[in-house]
Amino acid sequence: MNAHTWMDVFLVIEDDKFFARSKNGTIWGTIYFQIGDNQFFPGKGWTDMVAPFVAAWLEALVRVTHGTAVNQRVHFFDGPFAVDFSAPQKGQVNLSFLHNEESKLSTVAEVQQLRAHAASVGQELLSACQRRGWSDRDTAAIAGLIQRM
């Protein structure tokens, strides 16, 4: 795939049977990226620690798109998966989806689309957590990061 292909990148979180809180309070669920129409990373239906990942994703997005960091890597908590991203020029973000440190897919996304979508996913996650009475340092971090978007 050409690295200069612009694609919409969406972080997908599903309020499904996997959306749960562990004994130690960690919020888990279905979370993955949809790249374009039919590519998914780490895979469609992937489950992981939702709130910690979303907090890390928003934090990294804020850093790169505000110019306080040139590039960032956000790791999934379960499995050898990560997303690298950098903003080589204003308005766009280069994303590389990694498995075992090796890029499986690269694309370029538009900063505004990525940020707007990340903020709305964060907000949906917070609402789902609030409906269940769940809050922790991750949900507090997500709320603060959405403000900074």
C-alpha cells in the first residue's frame, strides 16, 4: 500500500458483551482501528484494556498535533501491537500499525478527522462508563484530554 494514500482511520469501541470492568477496576472491551473501508488492526473484534488505550491514544494525539512531540507510539496492552504516528507536516499524520515491531500497514490521515473522531470516541466511552458508574484515573484522563483537543 502506498504510504501517501489518504484514508480515514477510526478507532472503534463496541459497547458489547466484552465491555466490562475487571476486579482491579480496569475497563476492558472490544477496541480496534478501522483503516479505510475494510482493513482492521489488530483485528476486527479485538479486545483489550479500553480506557487505558483510549487515554494513551488521546494523549499521544494531543502531543503530536500540538507539536510538543514529533512522533509517538501507542501500545495495545494485550499482544505485540502498537501504532506509531508522526506529523511531518501540518494537517496530516503518518500512521504505521505494528505487529512485533514490524509495520503491517501504513497510511496518512488528516489531523482534523483523526482528532474529531478520537474526541467523539472518548466521549462515547465516558458516557458508557458513566451509565455504569465506572470512573478511574483513565476516565479522568480521557475527560481532561478531550478538553485539550
